[in-house]
Amino acid sequence: MCNPGKTCIRGMRIPVSLILNLVANGKPNQEILEEYPDLELDDIKQCLF
């Protein structure tokens, strides 16, 4: 379960805010997926909407 007050991805303990920060700082999607292998590209896309 995610930390209270944080929205997480698909029941994972990965906060949406973490992914948004990585994307905002220019980290390529492929690198994010390599660092968080449970993520899928669609998870990153969903964070942006």
C-alpha cells in the first residue's frame, strides 16, 4: 500500500509524484522503466493525465 496522502501507481508503492518528477527533470522513459522494472510504459503515460 502507498503512503497515506500519496497517489500510487496500480497498487504499487511507487508514488505518481516520483514519476512526474523524473519526467519533469528530463529522465527518458526507458531509463525510468529500467530503474522500476515493475512499471510499464502505460503507467508512465497515465501519470501524465
